[in-house]
Amino acid sequence: MIDPNRFTGFDWDEGNQDKNWKKHQVSTGECEEVFFNLPLLMEEDAGHSQVEPRFLVLGQTNARRLLFIVFTIRQDKIRIISARDMSQKERNHYEQVHS
């Protein structure tokens, strides 16, 4: 498990920033909120980590919107690759683990 407290901020790629909003109506602010709210479920995405380590996170925004986020780490910053609402299966897993 990685410690989210070791990061100093976020590194945004304009293409992904726009893509998350256009495809899923997830704002950059919502993505960032997830990392500061508990419960937070994080794991490595070994299947998609060929070029660089990727991680998956299930968490909630300040408004309790449940999001699924894929990210990588660039130096000491979180770089969001994609973000969307959790699927029903992900939501069930998240609620089961943190109930």
C-alpha cells in the first residue's frame, strides 16, 4: 500500500483533465478531493503498469460522489490518468471493505 501523505500535490496533463470532464463529468477538484477523504481504497494496477507503475483508487468526493481513479506517481506528485463514477461492482466492493 502506498501512503498518500507522502505526495506534495497533483500533476495534471491537459488532455486527461479535459477527457475526464468530457467523458464522465468528473472535475479535477473532485479527483483531488478523493485523496483527502476516508475511506480510501488503493491498490497497484499491475496489469497496466508496463511503462510506469499505475494505481487504482476507490474513494469519495466531499459531496460523497463515489469515484474510480487510475493514477501514476511522477516524482512526489499524483498524476491522474482517468476518473469516472464507480461501477456497481466497484461500489459494492468499496462499501463491503469499508463497512
